[in-house]
Amino acid sequence: MIFSIFIRSVISPLSRLEKLKILDISENKIVSPHSFSSLSKLEYLMNLVVRGNPMCSYINYAGTIFKVLPKLALVDDRCVLVSYISMKTNSSTYGYVAAERI
């Protein structure tokens, strides 16, 4: 657990903790869900707790985290149902991940 030390992004040395299963990085100063990309190589990471960070005020922050870390099972200790939604326009297709707490 990383307690309120006011970090602003996920420190890349964490990505060397290959057997890490749960990471509680709540109550810090992480602004972007994309800061977790350095953890994408952690095969065993299943639970990420991020509540209390500025990024949690974004709509669908959990869905963005799931796009960055698709192997996760839990975000903020809750199961998240993730579905891919595709939207077609005249010239291209856009997609985003919607996450709902269940």
C-alpha cells in the first residue's frame, strides 16, 4: 500500500514487482489514468485501488484504467463490467470502453 505520499504518477520501479497482485495507491495526486501504463507488464496484478486521486473525478476513469491495464479484475475493490462501444461516423469508427460498477 502506498499511503498518501502525494505521488503524481505511478513510479516505474513498481513495474519490476512481477508477482504484485494488489496495489493500493489511493489518496495520492495521480491525475491521469494513463500513468498506469508502466504496470501493463504485471501479469498477476488483479486489484488496483485508486480512490481519492484527482483522476477519480473523471467520468469513466475505471474504463480508461481497464484500457491501459486489461488484465485487472477489480478497480477500487469493486468488480467492473467492461463493454466496448463502437460509434460510427461518416468517415471512421471510434470506440471507447464503458465501465459500470456491479
